Amino acid sequence: MSLSIAIMTYLVGFNQPAFATHVPPDSLRRVQPQQSISAYVGTTGPGLLYNRVLSQSNRLTLRVGGQYAAYRQTVRLKASSDSYIQINPDITIGLALASLKWHPFQKSSFFITGGVGYTWHPDMRFTLSAENKLDLDGLVMTPEDVGIVTIGFRWHPVVGYLGWGFGRSFPNKRFGAGVEMGVFYLGKPSVNLDYEGFLETTTIDEQVPIVERNLSNYRYLPTLNLTLSYTLINARKRIQLVN
């Protein structure tokens, strides 16, 4: 009788589900972050990027964003003891950029990146005028005599970008910092000169092609940025069971 009870108890226990004190490691899958936002500031102004992972290993990322910076502060240059020239600059960096970011090494934060951008303000202009009478070695000119001189430099609106640096777009702790160095290819610049006043009596227009030729090598704009990335999914805290 005791033997029969023991056998029945064993069979009943064998058919019941076991309650494990922990879940086997193979049944867990870490939720990988798919999206993040990166803000950066550097030599070409502040910017914002949206990052989207393109590979399961998180080594290839699509980045879309832009940056904007402007400088229009009037500068006063002293021409002589009581004579000043005003320079009003119009320097704007407005850029929309799409690029790919790739980590060549699985366990390293080093990356290379490349892409193409469009700038809606591909030029910079400077307007010069006399603040008061100019005394240039005995030659005295009124502001009306000097007139207004505007010189502009224009590049191609479509630019290329190549960069490298350290830092991940999808940090494990939600926030992560990095540094990125790169260079924009702007194309060959053109020069535009507009003036009135005493320059109308000169042959300065003939010098414009010479200036363009001298500036033909200024096709690159280097940049250095510090970045701060924010992951939209916390990979450390969100864990999913796999059947």
C-alpha cells in the first residue's frame, strides 16, 4: 500500500510544471535601441541629428538633421586717427545633412561617417562704408565719396561631408558624449563685387577673376564638434522573453 502511494505521488509530481527560480539566459533577449537624438556644438555652430539604426549589430546608422549659425555683428576698423570704416558681415551656416555612420570595430566607439548636405545660404557677404571722413595720407574723402562696397563669396549649395570620431549614437545608459572631426567640400567659390563711389573710377572689376583664381583652393571647410546623444529606448532596463 505504501509503495503504491509513493508511485502515484511521483507520477503526479512528474506531470506538474516545474517552477524554476530563474529564467535560463538563452530565453532572454536584450531590447536593442533603434532610435536616438544627438545634439552637437562646434566650430560651425550648433546642430541636431536624428539617428536610426540600419543593422542588427548597431554598427551602421542613418543620421538626418541640420545646423544653423549666423554672424552679423558690425565691425569698426580704424583707418587713421579719427577715421573709421564699418564692416557689416552676413555670414550664415544653414545646412540640412543626411549621412551614414559606421563603426568598423565591434567593441570600439571609433567611427567614420560620410554624407551629403544642402545649404540654403551658400555665401557670405561683407558691406563696407565710411563712418566719417577718411584721411588717407592727405587724401580726404567724405562717406558719400567712399560710397558703399559689397563683396560676396559664393559656393555650391550641395556639399559633401566626410568625418570621423569617437562616440556611439546609441549609448547603453541613455546619455553618451562624443567628439567628431570632419570636413565639408564646398566646391570652387565665385566672387561678386558691387560698389558705388570712388571705386567707379577705377578698374577694380578686372581684379575679380584674379581674386577668384587665388581663392580656387578654398573649397574645404573643416569642423570640430562635441556631441551629446540620447537613446530613446533604454536597453539595460527593457528585457523581453523569447518563447
